[in-house]
Amino acid sequence: LFGDAQVAEQFLSDIKDMANVTPFLYDDLTSMSKTLKTFGYAVSEMIPALTAVGDTGAALGLSVSDMNIVATAIGRMRQTDKVTLEYLNMLSERGIAAIDWMAEAGGISKGDVYSNISAGRYSGEQMAQLILDNMALNYGGAMERQSQTFSGLSSTLEGLTQELYNAQGEGYNAARKQGIQDQIDFLGSEAGGQMQQAYALIGEYQASLENRQEELLRDALSSVMSG
């Protein structure tokens, strides 16, 4: 997605740090990251956007699925540069007062906001940023506060435990790859060819046992049928 391995590795390191101090797991944040990146967010914009979405989710009690929908709605507005009721409803259904914020920013009524939406007068990119800014303003710090609750601490502990297992897996993979390569080299060598011949003989022997078993069964059946 990023087109650069070093940029991706640094971003994932930042995500890991974020997961360690918030109630969200690494996989939760990478899932939302992919949603934002798909809709054109630059790497430098993603951590602030994730923070705003995460704080909002923590404050409003949203599930990870809901937060992905929030990120999708904002991303679609930004990518298409359009503001539609479909996108805004995805936010309002999850308790995000996007219409109120748009009315307040423009110094107009909510009815005027709906009229402007119908007339296509809003820039989706500008309104997406307006909504993100208001989410950060209204709900900033919610993840940090939630991380100190019982469930938040449990989530942080789970995330750190996952990192231990990840480290174990990386160590295992690094050492095991050499063993796998050695086995590949062995089976591809002359010894591997000799083993194939041996295995062919083993297969023939197994087949001869099955053939003999069927032969004995036929003889027994023939004896029974002939009385």
C-alpha cells in the first residue's frame, strides 16, 4: 500500500507504539489504517486521523467495526470530494454530530446544511477535515483515559503479550528457514534421487500387500459361494 518497505516498517512501528498506550490492539489499528490508506491518506496524515477516530470510538463506545465505518465515511468524502447524506448518516448513526459541526462552522442552521448538501455546495475534502478536527477537539484524550480502565489495561496487556509471541515467532522463523533450506537442498541432491527410488519400492510393496489382501478375500468368497 505504501510502495516503500522502510516507510511501511516505520509506520507499523508507530502503530505498535500507539497500540501499547491505547485500549486498541495492533490488528485493530492496522485494519483502520488500511481503510484510511485506501482512501488516499498520506502516511503523515494517518496517525492523526487514527487518533481522532480512536478517541471518538473510545468516547462513544464504538466497536472496531463501527470505527472502520467511520473511517470509511470520512475517507469517501475526502476521496470523492463530495458530501452526501449517505456518508453523513454513517457518522450520525454512530453518535457523531457531523451536521451540527458543519452548521456551527458555517454559522447557519442545520436545515441550511441539508440544503447545501442537496445542492452539492460542500467540498468533501474540506468537510472530512472539519469532521476529523471536531472529533479531535471533542473527544481528544479519550483513548488515553480509557486505557487506564480495567478493560483498557486488559487490552494493553493482551497487546504486549501478543508482541512476546510475535518475537518468539520471528525467532523461530529465522532459525527454521535455514533448516527448511537444508532439507530442500538435501531432497534436491543425489541423495534425494536415491530416496525417490527407495520410496518407489516402498510404494510397490504397499501395493503388493493390498493386492494380496484382495486376492485372499476373493479366494475366501469363491470358497463360500461354491459351498
